[in-house]
Amino acid sequence: MVFLGILTNAAIIPIFIVLVAAYILYGYVATGQQSKPKNDPNAPVSVNYFPSRKCNYTCGFCFHTDTSSFVLSIDEAKHGLRLLKEAGMRKLNIAGGEPFLYPLFLAMLLRYCKEDLGVESVSIVSNGSKIREKWMKQHGQYLDILAISCDSFNPETNKKIGRGDDGLNVVRLFQIAEWCKKYGVKFKLNTVVNAHNWDENMVSEIEKLAPFRWKVFQCLIVAGENDDETRKRDARDFLVTDEQWRTFCDRHKHLPCYVPEDNNSMASSYLLLDEYMCFLDKGEGMMTKSESILNVGVKKAMEQIVWDKKSFADRGGIYDWTRLDQTQQGSCGGGGKKELEW
């Protein structure tokens, strides 16, 4: 019997060794490769991906207009996201266009990023018109941040801007803020200061909404997108003077969540990836475009555009960007933000 026990143990030991080795290998694939590119100064730490240019609004200053209806297949999109993750991407922001025009595609991207790639943070920028609680309930667990574009709390101003206000924009905004709290997603606001809203006082509404971060952008001209009457959008009439920009900033700068970005801060400080997975450089002069990362890889594509890493860091491009249930949320109601290591 003793001899039989020894034989049994001898047979089990190799199996045990194989299982341990497999577990270690899985840990390396899942986490080891993630940490390797973190120290690479050229790693695409934070990427803004525009899977589609289609939108149901007509904002007059939009600098990523619906000049194409192209959308990658889900398999191609996943392949591109894997390439980015392997190159060092820690945060993916999905914008557009309006991402929620493709709710299933969007949900599949989120789940893939979190469950398969282990991306540190995934966020969405939306106009809010197509978001439903059912979607949040089903897929919110894969989302860290939901940013809603809100340029005014005045319906008439929104109509002038092109946001198609039906009188329910503000109601939807507060509803979405509540859903974010309910499902553990950080709530963020984006505002573009332009000729129609620079004199608006938004303090009261922002304090009530209590976003953890309120990004305020100066209206920007991008050559080839919104720079004259031959384009889909002509943003020249939406521009504000430096004095008007400073007036808006001074009115709101006391809010803890307030994060302003003027045109100089925005120029070349964002890594932008279009619907073909080509990097875009909208910094100086005419917009330039790289080859697709699907064809040439991430490193070569990044070499074809300018990414100002110093401006990215200076504008606070890295911040506390994980879900509510993984971090302490700061907001306009109080709290603060913890800088993450880059």
C-alpha cells in the first residue's frame, strides 16, 4: 500500500508542476506585459479612439466631423486595441462622432478592453442623448468614466450651438449622473467655451451635478475639419477672444473639479486615433494622418505624427482614472485627485 501511494504521488507531481507553470505563464501574459511598457517614455499611455464619425448632433465647432461612415469590424477593432495595449496603453477614451449610436459595438469594445486586455481605464465621451439605464446596468461594470458634453444649461443656447435641445438635455444630464453613481462609474463633464456660452454662469448647475472632473476647452479651429465654409463645419463664428476665455475661466476656477484647456494646451497633446486606426495630428496647421496601426504597427504609426508628451503631462493627462469602486472620488462637492505614476 505504501508503494502504491508513492506511485500515485509520483504520477500527480508532474501534473502539479504543469499546472503551476501554466498559472505563472498566465500571470505573465495578463500582467507582466502590462508593466513592461510603463517605463517606455514613448508608450501610448492614453489614447483617444474615434470608432465612428457619425453623430446625431450638428455642433457648429465640431473638429471631428462626419466625413466618413466607415466603422471597422469588431475583430479588426479588437486587434488594434491589443496592439495598443501591448505598446503600453493604460487608458482608452472612446469618442466620436456619437459612440452610443453603436451601443452593441461599444459594449463589446469595453468588455474586451477590461476582460481580455486588462486596460487600466476605459472612458467614453458622449452627448448623452442615446444613453439608456438598461445599457448602463448591463455594461457599466466595464466602464471607468462617462463624460458628457454639455456646453450650456440654456435650451436656446444649445440650439444655437447645434446640440438640438428638446428641452430635456438638462434632465437627461442629471439622470445620467445618477446612473453613474448607481453603477460605480465616474461622472465627468466636457464644455467647449464658444461665442454663445462664454458669458454663462454654470456654477450652480456644476455644483449640483458634482462631476469628479469638468474639462473646459477653448473653441478650437482645426485646419481641414472646421476652418472655413467649404468644410462640414465652420467654427470661425464660434471662436472666443482670449479675454472672453479668461472671463469664463475666472468665473468658474474656484470649483475643485474645474480643469481648463486653452488652445495651446490642446495642440498635439492628445493621441487621436480615427475610424481606420490612423493617428491624427491636429496640432499645428493642416491636420496630418499616420498609416493605420493595423498595417504598420503602433510604433511606426506614432513616428509619423507629433505627440507632445510634455504638454500631455502639463495639462494633467494622467490622473485618478479608475472606477468609483476602485478609488476615492473627488468632485466639485469636495475631495481631490491623486496623480498616477507615468
